[in-house]
Amino acid sequence: MKADRLTLVESGGIKKWACLTCPGGCGEVINLSLNPNQRPRWRISEDFWLRPTIHPSVHQKNECGCHFWIKNGQTTWCRGGRPSKPSKGEIDTCYRGK
């Protein structure tokens, strides 16, 4: 998975998962459930240029421990949630995988 890309997994036109490589630099693939009946769950929207916004924030519970928002394709770090070696902080596009 490319470090600067969020993959949106859909089935039958229904958004199922948002998958991205952790921007904290640990290399872990983060899979966010978009299922409204499951917890935890996230919502995703895209602007005209397909830049994703994810709500709520993402908080890694692994050694990386990063905590961030993605708004209009930009990673915004929460206080105390920025790792020592973060990636560049942009997610350029939303790629639709089926």
C-alpha cells in the first residue's frame, strides 16, 4: 500500500473500509471500519479533488502511539500524538478498491 494513499473499499456502492499506511512512520496498515453498525467506526468524505476527510480521529494503540486527524488529505497531529519520525503528512488521493 502506498504511504500517501487512502484506499476506500466498497461493495455494491456501500463504503466498507478506509485503509491507509500509518502516517506515524511505523509502516502498519490501518483498516478503519465504515460500517455504521460496528464500533469503533469512522465516517469518510471526499472533496472535489478526492482528498479524504476522516471523522473521528485515529489513535494508534501500538508502539507508534500516534493520534491524528485527516482533513482534506492533510494529517493533523493531536497534542501528544505526533511520533518522532512521522511521514510527510499528506494523503493525496482516495483510491477506490473493490
